[in-house]
Amino acid sequence: MQVLIYLVPTALLLGLTGLAAFLWSLKNGQYDDVEGAAIRVLKDDDITP
């Protein structure tokens, strides 16, 4: 049971870090154009005939 003293705060810290990273990515517009990357993969702009 002594290990819970270390595991619970560590789990909370990791969870809050993940939440902060997700909110940061939302604020910076990482999810604004979710279909654009899928379309860019299919383009053959770098191939010259």
C-alpha cells in the first residue's frame, strides 16, 4: 500500500500533462483541417512527367 503514495500523484500528473498537451493542440489549430492531410497524400505534385 505504500506504493500508492507514489503512483496516485504520478498518474494524476501524467493525466494532467496529457490534458494540457491536448488543449494546447486545440488552441494552436491542429484539428482545424482534418481532411486536408488525407487529400495532400494523394496528390502527385512532386512527380514531373
